[in-house]
Amino acid sequence: MFTVAVLPLSLAAAFAHAEERQAAQTAELDTVYVTAERQVQQQLGVSKISADDIAKRPVANDISELVRTMPGVNLTGNTATGQRGNKRQIDIRGMGPENTLILIDGKPVTSRNAERISMRGERNTRGDSNWVPPEAIESITVLRGPAAARYGSGAMGGVVNITTKRITNEFEGSVNYYTNQPQDNKEGATNRAGFYLSGPIVKDKLSFRLYGSANKTEADARDINQAATGNLASAGVEGVRNRDIAGRLHWRINPANGLTFDSSFSRQGNIYNGDTQNSVLHPANAALINDLADNKAETARIYRSAFSLTHDGSYEWGDTKSYVSYDRTTNSRFPEALAGGPEGSYNADTYTDSDLKNLRLSSEAYVPFELGVPHVLTVGAEYNRSTLDDAASNSQGFTDQGRTDVFSGISSTRDGKISQSNWAVYAEDNISLTDRTKLIPTLRFDHNSHSGNNWSPALNFSHQIGQNWTVKGGIARAYKAPNLYQANPDFILYTRGNGCPLNIGTTVRCYYMGNADLKPETSLNKELGVEFNRNGWQASATYFHNAYRNKIVIGDTLIATSNIGNPIYQWSNTPKATISGFEGNLVVPLHEKLKWSNNFTYMKESEDYQGNPLSLVPKHTINSTLAWTPTEKWDANLTFTHYGRQKPRTVAINRTEARNGLSNDEIGSYGIWGINAGYQFNKQTHVRVGVSNIGDKKIYRTGNGAYTYNEHGRAFYGSLKVGF
């Protein structure tokens, strides 16, 4: 493999130059490295959350709670169906969570791929934004639109890069505690404790970092939505038990070369409260679901272990970064029904395992040079191999109600294993045409073992007008390869008729199978905006437009017909979808101790090929924070988020919906206020207390129309950090 060869060659070249490097030169080229990485991150579609931001606005459980306050970001399901409505994940610019790529220290995290995808495109998972405890995070960078294209498959909407805290030069540590106590005792409370240690083992040569965390968030009461729905079918938010531990060793070989070894282990177990895919207690599984919910059982336990070795080099000609990583996710959960109305609901109480393994190799070089004008060239190569073994999800048979379907060439017993490899090469040139004008052309080539070749060109630019104004924009072709279920012909789902396409008879039953010949999904992402900066005042406005092509859904193209006349279809590529809107920021320095920060998102268009929205997002969102710092020890924040109306989908996509009709219930505009204050007793001790949702605005999940999730009411929270 090309990339397998690139990595050792890059490392060999790095060590060959090691002795030529002096400490002063190291410091100089460290600046080059930062410039190469940050130029593309100066686009309007980029936001950064600091450790200070996380401390001042602590999250109850998952960093998605904070990332959602960035422009262009919401929490949604992957479709507009409302299935798994309380397991919302990070959705950037309305492209859906499956098009948000999560990184930890620049390395992809794809554990959600170990969870079966449903007939409508949802997964029974919280996603990948909760593998690092908030107290261990140094910063979170959110890249939207064209700025994210160079990251390859899965980044069509954007990228969220979680950077963990760095190793320190002196020994230091801390312990922390966080609690969140809702006023309504039907809403789940949270308690979290953790620690952090860092320092040298051998001064200036070998150093370490270690953190750990234990978290428990109780599940919402089983009947939290009963008053709104009249039944127990629509569950509230599930609980979660998290355990995380991670270690890092850094060896400074010489001033020019360093090696970093990372290892981590996480466990996420749910606390079940009755959630089902279709919000219906189907008679076939109702007794088991009721028993599991009443006993608050753990129906899913996800174990993730990750290991990586990273080399950083800094030389006269530029900088390098190369790594090899391996991670394994074991999704140990009760088996789910694969057919009809019960699809996605638990049908047994014995754990079955889905194993996902990823091997990744990556190598990048950052090379500054002069060719008429200054350039910083980034060249890189990647290789990734993923293997999935999920026998339970590939166990759907062809017998139902005394009838047996026989399809020529398709076995009723199938293997649960599938693998996929992807290699890529890319180049990005950061060109300073003048002191005011920057161009960043990018070209990436991917080859996927299932979907073939893909080119992803991009061009970002910025131009400063006068002292205070800058025009920025970009265009990029991003892509996403089919996932390991969609591309697997052994993955088959079944509907007894109500989930069949609209254009076939009413007496047949339908099967849907994976498709090894799927095309990758693509999107042409464009943005253009203007930015203003002067004396602490900041303002920006950006228009974005995504032309989404080849989105993968269950199709209606007939593949085969059984001996008794039932059809089998494949997952297929659809024609097109369109997403567009506006986003922006406004920062007002009201006083040297008082700052008012705002951002907004307005979704102008979000429509798939059938006329439904891609995901259920508010028409507009406004986030506002008034930050007051009266002294070095005191600070306080008043926060407000306003969500515009949320409309449901209106176009039926199967026979059940065509017969029964779709609810047109909208969620009207609403706002959420919060307040918190922190006090630094001394260098080691810090405390913060706050109230979220001061107005106690609540939304109950009914499953009708846009009412697909719970908005929790007023809660009181506090955190304590003691350092040493």
C-alpha cells in the first residue's frame, strides 16, 4: 500500500535530519507549523471553544451540549423521522450527524459505526462526542463547510476536533466534581468525579499525563411523557454510566523529534427507560420492554479502547506529523428486532456483541517556501482499514407467519463480518498572495474498497479590505463512503408490508438488503461572508449552500422476487438534496469587564429529493452570552438561546404514512435562559454554581410531528475543582 510505505519513509527522513536541528531553530519552525495548520482555520466557518469556555459553561454529560451553541450547529437525529428522538447528536448546517466527523487530538473516532443502522437511517446510539470527560479537554474546534473537506469521508457537514489537555513541564494535578440536579424529579440527575495528573518523569526528556472520570446520569422517569401522549410509548432521555481513563507518555528524543504514546479505555452503559425505534410498544416485545424499563436495566454497554503512537518532527525545511493508531469498539447490547413495527426494539435479554476495529496510518509534512510569494505546503497520506463483526444484525431470515420466501442466490443464513479499506493522498497550499490576500487550494484523492475513487478539490480565500473588514469564502467537494451496513449485501431488513414503497401492491411484504455497488455520497459546499474587527468589536455574516448528491437510503429498485412474489430491494443512491442558510457572530465589548457575545443561524432551505427536510432543525437559532468579570477571582455569565419554530416532514415515504397521514404539529419558537457564577478561592481551588433553563420551559416527546425530543426544565448545577 502506498500509505504504508509513506509513513516509515517520512519517519526515516525525520530522524535523518534530527541532528541538524538546533533548539532556536525548533522554536522558529514551531511557528511555521502553527501557521500551516491555522490558516485554513481562519475561515468564517470555524469556531473554537476553549477550556475556559468549558469551565464557565459546564456540560451535564456530553460536550454536544456546548458545541450546539456554535453557529450552524444543532442537535438532531440523522433523519427527519423522529426515531430515537432523544438520542440527538451534533448536526452541522443541517447535514445530519452521520456527516459530522468527530476527532480526538486529530484522530477520527467512529465508534457509532458499530451500531446497526435502521431502515430509515437512524442508529440507537448517542454518537461519539462523549469519549473524553469535559474536564480533560483543552479546546474544541468546529469546522463547517469547505474548511472541513480535507478531512475526507464523513466530514460533509463539518468536523469537531476535541483536543485534550497537554502534558505540563512541571508536576501538577487536580480533582474535580460536578453535579446537576433538575427541579423536576422525573428528569435525570447527574454526578461526575474525575482527576488529572501531568508532569515530567525525566526532566526535559520523558513526561506523562493521566486522567480519569466516572459519571452517572439517571434516566428520565418512565412516565415523563405520559401526560402528553396518554401512554408510555414515547420514552424520555435514557440514563448513562460513563467510565474513562487515558494515559499519555511523551519522549523528547532531541530538540527536533518527539514520540507520543496514547492509550485510553472507556465504558458507556445506558440506563434503559423504554425507548423504542418507532415509539410504539409492539405487542410482540412489550412485556420485555416494560420489564427492562421498570428495572432500569443496562441494555447496551459500549467498550472502546484506543492506542496510538505519534511522531512530531521540526526541521530546517519544515515540520512533520505521523501516527499509527488502533481502536476497538465492542457494542454489547440486547438483540433488536429486524422486521416490521417492532424493528429496533429489544426482543431478548442476552447480550450480543458487535465488534468494530480500526487501523489507521497517517503522515503529514508542512513545508514553507518562496515561489514568487510565500507558501506553506501541506502534503499528506492516510490509510484506514475497518472491520465489523455483527452477527445479530445479519440474522433476519425469510420465514414469517408460516410462509417462507426463497430468493435465488441469497442465503437465509449469512455472515456477520464485513471489512472496508480506504487510502488517501492530499495537498494543501497556503498562499500569501499579498499581506491582505490569502488563497488555500486543496486537492484530496480517496480510494475506497467498496465505492471506488473520489476526488475532493477545494479552494478557500480571504481578502482584507482596509484595516477592519475581511471578505472570506470557499468552495469544496466533500464526500462520504457508504457505511459498513449499507455496503453489506448480508445486511437484510424486513417489513410485513406497511414499510414497503408507495408504488407497489398492498398484499406483498418487502425486504431491503445492503448494496456493494453504492456510490459515495457527495456535496458541493459553498460559503461567502464578511467579517469586521475593531477595538474588540467583532461581527460576521456568512451565506452557505450545500448541494447534496447521492444520499444513501433504502431504495425502490427491484433486485429479486421470491417464489411467493415478495420483492427484495437494495439501499440506493438518491438524486439530490439542498441545504442553505446564513450564520454569523456579533461580539460587543460593553466595558473592559463586560462582554456581550452572540451568534445566529438561519436555515433558508433544507429539502431532500422527496420534499422532506434532511433533519429536524429550528428555522433559526440565536445564542447569546453576557460575560461579567468584576475581579480576578469573580466571574458571572448570563446565557440565552432562542430556537425558532420547528416544522415536521410532510411527505409520506411508505404505505403506513400514506394511509394514516403525517402529523403537522410544529414546535413554536422558545427561549432558554441560564445564569452561573464562579469564584477562584486561590490558585488551586475553584467553584462554580448555576441555574439552567431559568424559565422552566419544557417540551415533551409525543412522537407527533416535530415533537420528537424532551427539553428538560429548570436545573441547578455546581462544580468544584481542587488543584495541586
